[in-house]
Amino acid sequence: MLEVENLYCTLGTNEILKGISFTIAGGEIITVIGRSGAGKTTLMRVLCGLENMSHGKICISGKKVCHGDYGLVQQGCCLFEHMTVLKNVSYALQAVKKFSTKRARAMALDMLTQFGLKDKITAYPNSLSGGQKQRVAIARTLVMDPKVLLFDEPTSALDPEMTNDVVSMIKNIASRGIAILIVTHDLSMSRKISDRILFLEGGKIMENRPTEEFFSDPHSEQTKSFLKNIALF
Ligand SMILES: Nc1ncnc2c1ncn2[C@@H]1O[C@H](COP(=O)(O)OP(=O)(O)OP(=O)(O)O)[C@@H](O)[C@H]1O
Ligand SMILES: [Mg+2]
């Protein structure tokens, strides 16, 4: 589904990504982990076109990426505070996809119902809990029908129960055949949710392995020291 080949990115005078290659199949969940400054957010920004690559190739199902292929759920949700929950989800369907108000509202209502938020459609974001906000943000992205979904720290502001909620929601989304890439510092969440782990260091992929193998038998010295430091912490 998503194929990334030999991706380089330079910001200012710094080469941040140095030859990143990986693929994600439809329905697969991958998490990207690594130290602060490794280039995780930069990778996400390049994938969804917010930053230019200096070299490389990104394809979805063999075709060049188009606008709308990606959905990005940003850290902290970034809901439109002055819009109701329903409007938050229906807005881009009207503004970007040019759907009628009636159609957009019906689709938004359907999505919010699936996410257990039917009774919140007239509420404003400031009256929601962190977990509810995160669910609205995911519904808002998913309603646009992306092929690839990117999550930046989806559970960083959530308690363990809400984290589990979001984990099962993301798994459910993957089962629809969407390719999912998650950036996180939460290793226990990444262990629960991912099929594979990408370990990024200094703008390069040090490991790309099935989740359990990664944690039980890390190959590179960098990964071993990363996991050791975290275990001590
Ligand atoms: N606009 C920019 N210009 C120059 N350098 C940048 C720019 N944005 C980020 N960087 C540098 O790129 C490197 C990677 O940053 P990035 O935000 O991708 O790291 P990260 O892995 O997401 O870290 P964290 O875990 O702290 O979020 C850092 O060294 C950072 O200082
Ligand atoms: Mg980051």
C-alpha cells in the first residue's frame, strides 16, 4: 500500500532524514519510535506533504501520492473550538470535498455514532474529556476516507483507560484496510497496538521488525541501549 523509498530531507542546513525506506500494507499498524530529535515528526511531515523531501519516492499502491490520500491526527487534537462536534466532523466534507450540507452531516453523524459520540454532536470541544476529543479528532480525519492514517502521539494526554479505548479504535480502523503509522514515546502502547516497529535514530531506520521480535531480541546496539535506558528509567 504505502511504499517509501530512500527518502532524504534537509531542514535549514541539517540533513534530518538520511535514506528512509519502508512499506506499510493496508490494514497494517506500524509505530515509529526513537529518541527525541531522531526525525520522527519530520518523517510524518514529509509523508503528508507539509515538508519537502530532497530526494526519494513515496507511492501509494504503486501510484504517486495525491492530496487526500493521507489523514493526519495531530498531537493535541486541534479541534475547531467554535464549532460543534458534528460541525467539526462535517466541515471538511463540505469545504474540501464539496459535499452538500445534508450529505456531510449524515456522514458525520454516522461516523460519530460508530465512535460512541452520538449524544455529543451538539456539544462544543471545551466540554469534552481528553479521550472524547481524541475520538472526535479521529472521526474527523477518518470521515475523509484516507488510505493512510498518520497519528502523532495519539495517547500522550490520555489516562490508561482512555489509552486502551484509543488503541482498540485504531485497531478497528486498521481492520478496514487502512495503513496506519503512529509516532509515539509510549512503548507499552506501541507493543499493544503495532504489527511492526520502526526504530529511528539520527534520521535512519535502525530496525524494522515485528513488534515482539523487536522487544525480545533487538538487533542493533542503538536499539539495545535505547531499550535498556528505558527499562532502567
Ligand atoms: N525547521 C527546522 N529547521 C532545522 N532543523 C529542524 C527543523 N525542524 C526540526 N529540526 C531538527 O530536526 C531534528 C529532528 O526533529 P523531529 O522533530 O523530527 O524529531 P522527533 O524525533 O520528532 O523528536 P521528538 O521525539 O522530540 O518529537 C531535530 O534535531 C530538530 O532540531
Ligand atoms: Mg516529534
